Amino acid sequence: MNNTSSTARAIVKQSPGLETSDGDGVSLRRMVGTPDVGMVDPLLLLDAFGSDEPTDYIGGFPDHPHRGFETVTYMLAGRMRHKDNAGHEGVIETGGVQWMTAGRGIVHSEMPEQEEGLLAGFQLWINLPADKKMSEPAYQEFAASFIPIETLDGGGTVKVIAGATNHGTVGPVKNETTYPIYMDISLDAGATFVQQVPANHGGFIYVIDGQVDLGDGEAVPAGSVGVLGEGDHVNVNAGDAAVRFLLISAQSINEPVAWGGPFVMNTQDEIHQAFDDYRHGRF
């Protein structure tokens, strides 16, 4: 990539998120989809959860419906069992990912497998365009062993869940709807990371450990999200200490968004229809 003719993305907004709970009282921090950050088209929501106190998570997320978008669950620690009304069931373990396309409708549960110990991970919601909202539900699931890890020359690694690195490492998730990038990057002190992020993508970084500097004077600390501005690549400098962060982006849809709880459609009439369909067992 010729950086002399391209534009590095800067951080245009950052936030420590909003403490909240979901499901059966599961404690989490909402990073995207808050009054502060809002959605980053087409990225609707990012929740970060993590606790070694079972009371914070043991209730899990009992049966609940979705329509009109995709959910991505990425586990840093612990195990989460998922089960749906179409007979699909499995366990997401440490380092694994589940990419669920809810489409026209699905009812599922996500329940922690352990009753003690650390549970940590993320759930991302990605909007679907109008012509895909009523598609058939689908899953892509990959254990940690199926997710490639690229070693960086300057010190560090890139775990590629979706998209491709500048050096050609390709994630296992296939998505030709919003062409997402989802990477878990660890940099040694002093290392740098450069990654193409198409100009038509909305995106952000979430810092897991350390402090991320994109060279724009807006260092993002651990536990915070930084929304990316315009440009076609990111250039991250680890500085004097190691860092770990998520880079997430996807192609913007630029359509009206009607959001009603577990349903994301284009109009309020479609939201009302989704609730009616769910109440009458048409999912």
C-alpha cells in the first residue's frame, strides 16, 4: 500500500462505554450502541462482558428472538452454550467465534457452561441491508484452532476472524454482504501495525490491554472504544508498552434503521410485524 496517496484513519470519538445488564442479569459494558457512541453503520452494538464472579453471568441469556441483523460472539475465556428453535446447538469455547445471521427470525439461548471461573468475551451486532433482512437464518462457527494467526515482523500477532490482512492472511468467516473485518491484534512494545480498512467501511477499535495510539494524539486506553474517522487504513503504534485490541469494521449500508429491542429493520411497520410474528410463533 502506498501511504503517500492514502489517508490514515484517526480516532474521532472514544468512550469507556456504559455499564448495563442484559439477559438474566448478566453484567456487561456496552461500548457501541449507546447514547454516547450510537451505531457505527453497519455496526449496531458491541457488548464487552467479563467477570470471575458467577453471579455476574450465571443467569446467561435465556430464549430470546432476533430478526434483521447478525450477531457475532467471540470468547476470550470460558464457554457459552447456544441452542435455537431450529435444533441447532453447540458450545463456543475460549478463542472461538460464532457468527449468526438471524435473517427473518430465530429464537435462541446463550448460557454459560461453567458455574465458577472467568467468563469473558464480546458480542457484536451487524446490520443487514433491506434485501437480506428476511433471509434464512445461518451460522458460521469456528474453534480457536481454525482461526489463523499471523506473526508480525516487528513483534506481535494478528488473529484474523474475518477479512484479510495486508499480508494475505484470511479469516474463516465468509461474508459478502458487508465484507467485515474482525481482528484481534497483539503488539509488542515499539511495534506497529498497518491495515487497510476500505473507505466505505464504518469501524472502531476496542482496547483490551494497554493503550492504542493511531498517531493522532487520541490515545485510547484499555476498556475503551475508539471510533475510526475517514480514511482507507489504520496505522497503530504500540509505544513503550505492549497492547492488545480488536479492529472491527464493515461496509456501511446507508439505509434507514428502525430498532425495536431484539429486532432491527428499516421501518417501524416492519418492527411491529416482527413482534407480531414472534408472538404468534412464526419464527
